[in-house]
Amino acid sequence: MINQKRLSEEFVRLAAINSPPLKESAIASYLAGRLQQLGAEVCFDAAAESTGGEVGNLVAKFAGVSKTTEPLLFSVHMDTVEPGGQVEPVLRDGVFYSAGDTVLGADDKAGIAELIEALEVVREQNIPHGAIEVVVTTAEEIGLVGAKHFDYSMIEARRGYALDTEGLDCMVLQAPSANHLHIEITGLAAHAGMVPELGVSAIQTAALAISQMRLGRIDHETTANIGCIEGGVAGNIVPQSVTVVGEARSHDPQKLQEQTDHMLACFEAAAEQMTRDINGSLVRPQVSIDVRCDFPSMSVAEDAPVVKLARTAAAAIGHDLKVRLGGGGSDANIFNAHGTEMIILATGMTRVHTHEESVAVADMVHVTELLVEIIRQA
Ligand SMILES: [Zn+2]
């Protein structure tokens, strides 16, 4: 049923189009043409005006035979992480890799190729189906930027699937929310050899704070990290300033708040502890804190219609679909926040965001079978 050759060729074509975040005009125009060719009405939203990208999010709509069934949504993203550039997909023993000095871009082009092949099969075999909406977002890899600026009035679907996670035969129903922490500590500079007592070290303040912090895996649904620290000028100067960047994630909003508060409290406590009396006046390191919510959490119930549909379709073709807990944010977090119940389906891609990224043709065929069956049963 699935045309393996056509699917492979589609993937190769997609992989060869350079598509870094916000510079997606080439892949967008290819996809617009391709989806039109498959019978869709295609348009773009106005997100580019606010994202600064070359193009907006692409919306493709396929009319269904029945007007009564509610539309089904598929979402994929058109951008890939750097280093992209001229990707040369190489096929070894049925598995696509990059030629070595770039990512492969299977994230998310495996998902796009599978979706296109599924739509080809549905058309070729005249499989009756309800209305299908496809959203191809921009700039997913730099913070779900396209999805955050998407014009949600352009879609009607209230249920859907994002094709964008590693592995095979898994679905993600829950993903955490994340807070991004940016902390600047300002102490007081002094000559480290002659008058260190006249300085207050920003680096020491940061170190003190971090050493008191609960980090890593906090519990089964909460994690925290300090990922970046930058500051100081020279070995002989008590450092005046340091910047610390970190994050906290949790599936539970209250735990996210608690962990974030704890991390910030560590900085305040360290500043308190580092406060010095210098020439009769108290000098306390200043802590400036910026907390930004990167993405909201998502949680789709096990008995939600969109989960049941995936399970029924998988069972009908002998696939064993398992639930996996998501660890990151994806476009699905944003779609769910906007009222479209969406789960994430694995696309067969592996080791994404590395030069060893790969996807097996057989796995893409396997996923495409599921997509066709979901469309048939919707
Ligand atoms: Zn992705």
C-alpha cells in the first residue's frame, strides 16, 4: 500500500532543502506546491510579521467526503536545527544518515515525508475521509516561535497529531512546562592582589548559590539545570559581574513554581551571605532575575478521543502503540494551550540534533501506515 520508493524520494528532496529557523522560504514554497498538488487549499498566516521570518505558518486544508465529521489536524514543523546547510542524505542498509558534517534534518522532515506519503496513499486509493487540516509551523527549533504566533482562527480542528518525536510506536500525551531563568549578579570589582577586601565577588556569589541548589532530576516529573555561566574579566580582578542561565521543568505547574522559587531563593541567600562591610557601608551583591515561561505543560487524558483513535488505528494494523512521557516542549504544548487536543506521534527519527541523526526507511513506512489508518478511521 505504501510506496516506499516515493516516500524515500520525498524524504531526500525535503532533506536537501536548506531550512534553518526563520529562513524557510525555500521549503515553504516547495511544501505549498506539493500539498496543492495533493488537492489541498494552501495559505500562510501573517506570523512572519511578528517572528521576523521569511514566511508564516503554512495551512493546508483537504475537504472531506463527509461534512459532519470534525476535521482532523496534523502538525509538523518546516525548520531544522543548525548546522543544516547543504544536507546530503546518505542511505546505508536502509537507513538515512547525513553525509557527516550536518544534521540530517529528519527532525522534522521524516514526519513531513510520512504525512505527504499518507496523503498520497489516501488519494491514490480513494480512501473516504473527513476534512483534514495540516499546519506546518516555522521556527519550532528556536522556541516554538511559529506555533506561538500562529493564527489559530485559521483552523477548525479540535483534535490532532503532531508528528515530531523520536522512536517508533510511541505517543506522547504529557509534556512539561519550562521556566527559563536568566540571572545577573553584580558585585564590586577590586584588585585581587592588593585590595581584595574592597571587592565583592560575583562569581563567588553565584558559586555559593548554585552549590546550595537542588538540580538535575528533582522527582519523576520535575528537572532543573544551570546550563551556562559567564563572567569576570581577569585573574587579578575580583569579578564584578556574572550571568547565569538555567531552567526548571515540571509536568506539575505547582512543582515548577516551587522549584523556580527555590532556585531564586538560593541566589538571594547567597547575596545575603556575601554582603560585606566595606569602609563602613554594607555592600550587597545585586541579583537581577528574569524568569520567562518557555512553554506551558500539556496533558491529554488516556481516554481522550484523539488517543483512542490512535490506539484503534494502531490495533487495526497490528502496531503496538505505547505511551511515553515527554521531556521537552513542542508545538503540541502550544496547540493544546489553544484548545486543540493534540498528542505527539513518534516518526522513527533517532539521535536528533546530532550529526549521527538517522531514520530508517522501514520505520517511515511503518509510521505512514498508521497515519493512513488514522485518516481512514477518523
Ligand atoms: Zn522537531
